[in-house]
Amino acid sequence: MDDVEVRRLPGDLPQLFDPSRDGDVERTLSVPLPEGDLVWPDPGYPQRRPLLRPAFWLSDEPVRGELWGRLRAEHARSGLWPLLMDESDQPWASGQIAPEPVAEIGDYVPQAFMSEVWSDWSELAADEDLDDLAPFGRHCPGPAAPGVPVDDPDAMADRYARVLAGRGLSLGLVAVDRGADTLTAVGWQGALNHNEWTAPLSAVLRGWEDRFGARVVGLGFNTLELSVAAPPITTRHAVQVAAEHWTFCPDILFQGPGTLAGYAEEIRGKTNWSFWWD
């Protein structure tokens, strides 16, 4: 077997890509993969789009975090972003897999999404609820300023992957240009009770990639794990970042300290962000 054959995407992985968009792109992968299978969208899923291609590839068994890092390093050549995927709650192969077109992510503006969530809450909130979101109350503060990097984003992501892999997580591979788009491409439905569509959440993640050096590392049935290379350091900055987190995942307050200020102290200087939707 010659070198070209060794480095060509193995098995059925080329099926993950849209041939009408990038069928002529040469994709290679030199990292050996464990046994796994393609995962297809569920027939009749809510978006009811034609089943043109698989949503992602998933390993049969848990993997080590070092493998995640090696695959992340080859993303530019392979076009495949790695995910550590938690199957403890519900196997992905039998879950709700409802992909949305990745091209639609660009239609959403994170600031508009944040403002809409805040406005909807403000219309229903009682006066006694305003303290939970102090110092902002009914007034959406908008996106926070970028953070100052404390490390290289990819190196930070590789380290966090080694930590997460200790939970016994499987490996997913997704055909996307950037990690933020994986939620939309895999048809993740974990935040369905908060937002019907996943593309707006990927738009928010794109902004966090740019401003905070965030990287999507792990994904569960209703959980999300990010590494963060430029976290907020000051209390003032952390509170505004916390406001973004709340519009992205309102459950953070119920699961934690109960107030935006309390949650801000939890994420100040923290180099990984975890989200869980009820």
C-alpha cells in the first residue's frame, strides 16, 4: 500500500462530506482510528430533511485523550473535528439525531440571539427575579469584550481532552470547518427545551472561539464541554461573560449559585466551561 493510500480518509469517512461543496478537496488522515461506525440522522426527525449523508462517525469503545489531540492537530488536512462523546445517558446511535445545514449558522447574530433570550425572560420576570441577574436586571448587557489568552487555544484543548477522556468517552468525528459547528452538524438536541434550533448556539460558540479561545472538546446527550484559553479574569468581565452563558444555557443558575454574580465567580479565570441543559 503506497503513502497516498495510507493517508487517504479510511473506510466510509468520505461519506461525511458534501460532494457538491467540496468533493474535489483532497483529505488525508495519518492517525489510526479505533473500530467505529457512521451514525445517520433519525428518519422523520423534526427538521425532516432528506437523509443525504451520515451525521458523524462514532467509535465503538472509549478512547484516550491523546488520540483526540492527534486528530485535532490533523483537522486542517482531514476536515474532521474530533469530539469526546458521552454515551452514558443515551447511546448516540439511537438518540435524536437531527442535523441542520451548517451554512445556516452564519444567518444568526450572537448579539441578537442574546438580546432575544433576555427580552423574552424580561417580559415574564417578576420584580423579585431581577436580583438573580444583577447588576443587569431587565437590561441585556450585550456580548463581553475578548479575554486575554493565558495559553495557546489548541494546547489548552488537548490538555482538557486528556482530562475528559478519563470519564470513559467515545470518539466522534464530524465534517466541519470549525469545532463550533459540530453541534449543528451532528444534529445535537441537548438544548431542545431552551431553543428549538441548534444553529444559533453554534453561532454563539463561533464568537466564543474568536473572543475567548474556546474549543469544543466534549458533547453529551444534554451537556457540552469547552476548553477556554482566554477566560475572564476580573470580576467585572466575568459577570458580563456570565450573562452570555445564561442566555446560552439558562440552567446554569439553577444548577449552581443561583445568581449571575455567584456564577461569575465560578468561571473567573477558569480554563474550561461546562454546560448542562435540563
